[in-house]
Amino acid sequence: MEDKKIDVKGLRKDLVHVLSEAAVLTDPADLMAYRNDASWFSGTPLAVVLPTSTEEVKRVLTYGYRQGIPMIPRGSGTGLSGGIVPVEESLVIDMGRMNKILEIDRDNMTVKVQAGVITAEIHRAVEREGLFYPPDPASQTVCTIGGNIATRAGGPRGVKYGTTKDYILGLEAVLPPGEVLVYGGKVMKLSVGYEFGRLLVGSEGTLGIITEAILKVIPKPKYKKTMLVSFNDLNAAATTVSELVARGVIPTTLELMDQETVRAVESFRNVGYPTSAEGVLLIECDGAEEDNVTKQMQEVTDVCRMMGAQNIVVAANEEQVARLWLGRRSMFAAFAQAAPTVVTEDVTVPRRRVPDIVRVIKETSARYNIRVGVGGHAGDGNMHPNFMVDKRDSAQMEAVEHVMSEVAKAALEMGGVLSGEHGVGLAKAPFVSWQLGPQGIRYMQAIKKVLDPANLMNPGKLWTVKGEGGVSGG
């Protein structure tokens, strides 16, 4: 990218011509809302545009590429890794107005959506038709499907149903310098050429902008039961996870929370979690046959008791189920109430190593005197350390970086990965070469060079590139 100053008045005039007066924001007060995602990184764009169609996105990319302006696609800004934080002299493309559910096809079991649709709205729309879209990120009531696809978002139901990437049948996207790519469709199989569309899944806006998606849906399970299991020993709770799966018991969800997390949630929401427990599992089973669900719940109960569970509470009605899940989905907000800054991270390890990575997180945080709560989707090995700090304290923030460096190395040594669902963004960029190696980075750079030769699509994300500034940790 050229190092040049852009005239904001001239930029606004051009963008209004490309879109409309109401679709362009340049007022500093408006831009403040676009400085951050849910991470602690920040950066201020020159302008924000709000397209409503693929054609408008195409016009914006064509203009931005011609002018050499870095472009940052944005959904709802709920990401935890700094993936949509603007770089210096950039243009944010807010996809929030592309929020239509275009079609629900019962015959082909698909739903077609624009990228700015809120994930929970997809859930509600297909469930009214007796269908089910399983991926359920914790931020599902506010996050967008485009952001989910761009980060390969997961959620509690991933242990049984998989994550966002497993439900993508087709994509429409705009690639630099303004070309529309259509990939896949309403088919379960595709064996023609390279899977170009799959390059965009998890690409975090670095190759282009996803505008529409065709998603697979399945029949909605008729029956569901939910339980909260408490343990006096965190290691026992964590070990129960792999013990269940080893015995062939695959619940719909298998969530782990340590005592720090439980106490933060109870202080914030008062949902009835046992604050004296060292570890808690939130477990749900679902299915088409009530007898099968009941049998699976009994199997889960038997294993939990064998592993030393102190208390098992089965939700008696939908209201109790909702309260149990309100607590889990409020985890990040609860930590945000407990400290000025929350740094939420994400590593995934083989299930059998969940107790080990939890121990590493707790012990390393204690060594650096950092308060941490651990929770996450233990059923698929995806754990979230939540560091409660103050970003104004540079020593604390440096300590968090040291902790995460050690945790990341430990996860890789255990056969795990740096991120299971949050993506890389800025937070994990320095560590990516540890997992992929120099050759892996070279391959990614080569793909980036072909599809985005001017490096204007969300630059500085996915891996560390020296010299790309404009984003700070404050």
C-alpha cells in the first residue's frame, strides 16, 4: 500500500457518488463506533460505507481498489481477536444492511441469506419451518452469518453438529478489484475443480467480501434435555469430558466452567449456578425420539457420578433451560463487569488433553499474577481463557501476552491448534507461524498475492507482516 494521506472530503464525495448520502459515514462521532470489535485493539477508519446489495459492494471494492484504499469488511463487531479493527487510512464496509433471509427451501433443506443477517434470526426463521441450523456462537443474538463464515465460528453445539464451515453449501462474494464469485449451490456434493469458495471460509475478509450464503439445514430435533453438573475438583470435571466421549456418549453440548467463571456469571446474572463448585459442566442432549434422549441423559448421569460429580440438576422446563443457558452465554459480559478490560482467548486441543490445557492456563496465569476464568466448549476441546485486566496497565497487558504465548505453545505441543472458532485477527497473528511453519505462511502469502495483489483487503490480519501499522492495543 502507498503511504499517502487521503482527502476525507474528496473521499466522501466520491463514495456518495458510488452509493448515496445516507450510505456514507465520515463524521468522527460516527466513526467512533467502528474503532473496535470486542477485543482490546482499536483503530480509526477514514470512512464507513453501508451497502445494501452485492452490486453496491462491487462498486465500493472497484473504487477502493482503484484508489488504493485499504478496505475492512465488518459484520456486527463481536469478534474477540481484532479481526475487523481498521488499519490507518482505511475504509470500513459495514454489511449490516444486507440483512435479508432470501429463501428457505424445505425440499432441498437449505436457507439462502445475505451476509448481514443475525445468526439467531436464521435460527428462528428455519425453526418456524420445523428445520434446524445448528451452529450457535455465544454472540448469536448479535453476530452476523458473514462474520461467522469469515472466522469459521463455532459454538456449544459443535461437539455433536460441527461448526459453521460444515453447513456452507454455496457462497457469493466480491473479490478484488470488483469481481463477483459464485460458488456451490443447493447441492450436497461438488466435485468440479478447485473449491475456490472454501478459500473465503475463515479468510477474515483478507481475500474478498462474502455477500450471500446458501446454508444446509436439518430437521429440528423434537426432544431436548439439559443438566448442570457440579464438581468439587476442576480436573475431575475436565476429565469427565473425554470419559463421556470415549464411552460413545456424544451430547449436543458439553460446556465447562471453572469456579472463577461461575462466580462472575452468578454475580452478573444470578441464574442459580453453584458458586462453591470448582468446576461445572452444562450438558444438553437432543434427538428425534424421547426415549433415546432419556437414555442418553441417564448414560451422562452415570458417567458424571462415576467421575465424582457432587450435584446434578436436570432442568424441569423451558424456563429453567433458558436460565442455565443465559448464564453460559453471558460469560463474556460477566467478566466485563468484573474488570475494566477482558482479553478472551481461544485454543483447541484433543479432548483427552482438556484437563492439561486448563491446568496450563490456570498455573501460567497465577505465575504472572493475572486473574483468569476458564470456560468453553470442552466437548470438542475448545477452551477460552478470559483474562481480567486493565489495558491502561501496560505491565498487565504485557503479562497477558506472555501467558497467551505460553498457552499457545502448550496447545500446539498437545496436538492442538491456536484457534478453534474466534479466528486469528490481530491477537493470534504473531503466533500463526508456530502452527503453520514458514512454508505455510509462504503459501498463504502466495494466495493473497494472487487474489489481492495490492494487499488492500483487511491488511495486517491472519499473520504478522512488518510495517503494517495503524492499529494499537489501546
